[in-house]
Amino acid sequence: MTSFLMGSTTASDISSQLTRLRHQVGAPAVGMVLTLVVVCDESQQYDAVRAASEASREHPSRILAVIPRERDEATRLDAEIRVGELTTGEVVLLRLYGELREHADSVLSPLLLPDIPVVVWWPGDAPEAPAKDPVGAYGQRRVTDARFARDSVAAIRSRVSGYTPGDTDLAWTRITPWRSLLAAAFDQPVGKILDGYVEAEPDHPSAALLAVWLSQKLEAPIKVTESKGPGLTKVRLRLDDGEVVVERHDSRTATLVRPGQPDRQVALARRPTSDLLAEELRRLDPDEVYAETIRGVADYDLS
């Protein structure tokens, strides 16, 4: 991997240096399929950039990490450019000091690859209306993560008023395997669903989303109850002739219970952030099911 540090620089100089480094390592920009903008603070940048780099193996990207630094320092832009073996694309860490913190969109504009999609990801704190954020406005897709909010379920509810097609949240992505497994459980006819619950650690946004999605699809009241975790631990649906239960015992497998059938062990692994991000990068069209579900969370009594 080739790494290059640039202090007190400009976006134009960074762009020129990227071109020179690409020629040195033989990594042309034409092979990239998107620009991934990561907005994070310094404490998050290592894990976030690592996850983005791993996701870029499936989706070659120019990764631009926007890292606001000290507000009371002199206005300047520091950059670190990485090109080479750890990522299939390019990584640029942009550290913004002073007043430049408020103008990240101007810094990014010359660095966005032309004629390819832009995805903006906030691994930590995120604006309530991502599409109206100056950086978020660049994105065809805007990815947030309510899990890291102070009140995670309230963060999901707050997404409704600011929702724009193209928004999504990794709390929703985390339940893709649960939704697939539960949908498959109803491939065979079962009795009428009376009610049920989703069990998870307290204030878990994915539990709220899964409960509302189930209530919408099954037309039955689904509540959220607490467990010791980690994360989601169980879904129990009461039928007029038995129960459908998915219970996760560890980070890899779960037990599926259905009326009239033997219990079955199924794969239900907890996925790393890089896998969640890669899933979101596979689809750049608006997720209408997510939009319908978060609107349901806004009005749904989860207790």
C-alpha cells in the first residue's frame, strides 16, 4: 500500500496527488463503481475506514473520510491518501480544522469521481434529514446507523420527518437475515397469526423495525420485549394452532420452531459492519419497504 500525507493542503492538490499515485501503483480510477463518503469523528475513523475498505473489495470505490477536528484551531485541511493492496480503490482521510468544518461539501466536490454514484455513510451521529445535509445532498444513497444514537428507537422515529427516497439505516440492514428466515417460515401454510413479540436488548432499533415490519406483513400486533442480548435474541409468533419461534442462542445459529415440524438449527450469524455496508452498496435504488416500516415505527406502540 502507498500512503501519502499532505498538511495544510487543498482539494485540488489532493486530486492531483491521487492521479500521480494511481499511475505509480497502476490502479486506474475507471475501475471504480462509486464514491463512498464516510462522515465520522477521529475516534470512529479507524473502524469506519476499515469497514469501508473491506466493503470496497466487492464494490471498488473511492473512499473519502470526512473527519471534523478542532473548531478553535486555524482553518486548514490535512489529508492522508492511501492507494494499494488493502483496498481495491482509493482512501482519502480529510481532516477539517476551524471554519472549514462547516464547508465539507466544498472540500468534497472536486474529489467526487464523475458520472458514478455517491453513497454517504454516517457511522455515528447523523443529521435528522440526511438528504438536506450539505454532504448528504451529494448521495444517491444515504446510510445512517441508529444503533449509536443516545436514544436509538427515538432516532429511528426521527428519520420519518426527514425521509427522502435513498435513505436507509444499518439497523434495518441488520435484520435482513431475520426477515428472510421468517418469510421462509411461512412458505408452508400455517394457522392465523394472533400476536407475537420480538425480544432484544433494551432500546434496540432493529427490534423496533422488525416488530413493525412483522405487524405490517402479518396484520397482527407484535410487541418488543427485553432480553439480556446481545442484540436480537428471539421472535415468537402465536398462531391459532401453535407457534413459530426463531431463537438465537449465539452469534452464529438459531433454532426454528414451526407447528407440526421438528425443530431445526439454522444459520443466523451476527454480521460485521463491512458486510452490512456491502449489502447496502449492492442496491442504489430507494428501499420502499424500509420507508414503509419507519413510517410505521413513528405511530406504533411497541410496548
